[in-house]
Amino acid sequence: MGRANAPVPFSSTVYLAAEALLIAGSDAQKKKWLPAIASGEAIGTLALFEGKGNPSPKNGKLTAANGVLNGVKKPVADGAIANFAVVAARTGSGGRDSDISLFLVDLRAGGVEVKNLTNLDPTRGQAEITFKDTKVEPLGAAGDGWSILTQVLDRAAVLCAFEQVGGSDRALEMGRDYALDRIAFAARSARSRRCRERPGAANSCWSDASAPTRTCPAQHCFTRLERADLAAEGDAIERVVAAHLQRAIGAADLLEGTEPPRRGRAPG
């Protein structure tokens, strides 16, 4: 994930709903939902927000009492296509962490109304879910909801970081490919221009790329880029790639005739 802009409900199902089940779900709940998630038959989500602002035990309005939910959650990621939701609800009135509990809700059950919301990101759907006397089952012990949520969100942050690594890796590949294409095009243009301007240059290093002792700067940089150890980790890979890309840009400028004139040599 991360290497492709995939508009799929992966993070809402795996990072949030599945992690909540793994942490606090009963054996029966895990047996019901986890295999369905693994096979792609079930989509889950976490219903936490209730409008503007960050959620907290003090500002939660959706309530749970006598086994039913009443209230509204929005926005809910992928809520319009989810089969079930992990819902944070207020079970006390003191605004304490222990006043929040988690519940597992089958979104196809009665008393659930789902409405799509307008979203700036068309790849991720957001929904408003209204619960009216919706029957639910507890997820975890009563009063442990906020503690469980903290663990879920911490795990989700790690998983999102891995997703960002995938995106960064793909961005690095795209930048590298662009640099290589630019050098190859500049090298061909330079060879063609020199051959037109100086007929004898056809036998120079610009056209004889196979000569081991007469390699042009662009080809040298191309080889260095191809042989870069991109399997290195941490800062090492950043330094290697940055150095090679800098040489690539310099070589392309050289071939395009934009480099400053050398000492003792007239520009031209």
C-alpha cells in the first residue's frame, strides 16, 4: 500500500476495525468478522467523530444504554459501503475516559441510516451514520473504550507510516526514472548536434559510448545511477540518491550547453 493511489477501504477495515477486534473482541466476534475481512467479504470502519473538532470523552454525544445506540457519527470513513462498524459511545455523564465504551454494530441491521457526505478527496468516501435505537453488542469491557481507542490509533499510526514509506519509495523511483530519461535524451541531442556542427566528432566520445576510456559525463552518471545501492537503509540511501541525482542534473545541463565556460576557454 502507498505505492499506488488505490481507492479501496483498506485502512478503515484493517488499520481500524480489525485492530479493534484483535485488541478487544471476544472469540465469537473475531470468528465472525476476521475471516470475512481476510477473504474480502466484509468491510469495516471506526465511527468515532461527531462533527467538527477532535473527539474526546467530554464532547461525545452519541449514547448507549440498555443495549441500543442513539445519535449521529460523522464523518465515517467508508461508512456507506461498510458492513459493520466499531462505534465509540458515551455510557456515563462525567466526561471521563471511563465514560466511553466501544460497541460492534452490524450496519445492515434496523435503526441504521447512512448518508453519503461531500468530500474533497474523491478516492475516499465519507458518510454520516444515524443510529436510532440500534441494537448493538459490547466490544471490550464497559468503560474501557477510550483506552482501547488509544491503542487502536497508535497501531493505525504505525501502519499509516508504512503506507507513507511505500508512497515515498514510488516517488523516489519516479524521480530517478525522470532523471535517467532526461540524461538519455540530452545525450542523444548532444551527439546529434556535435555531429552536425563537427563532422569529425562522430568518432569522439559522444558517439562512441562503448569505448571504455572515452565515456561522456552523461553516460558515466547514467552508469552510476544504475549501479546505485538503492537497497541501503536510512540516511545512507538519501545521501546516495541525492548525490547521483545532483550529478545527473549537472550532466544534463552540461550536454545542453548551459554550463559556465571553463577557465581559458571561450564560451561557444
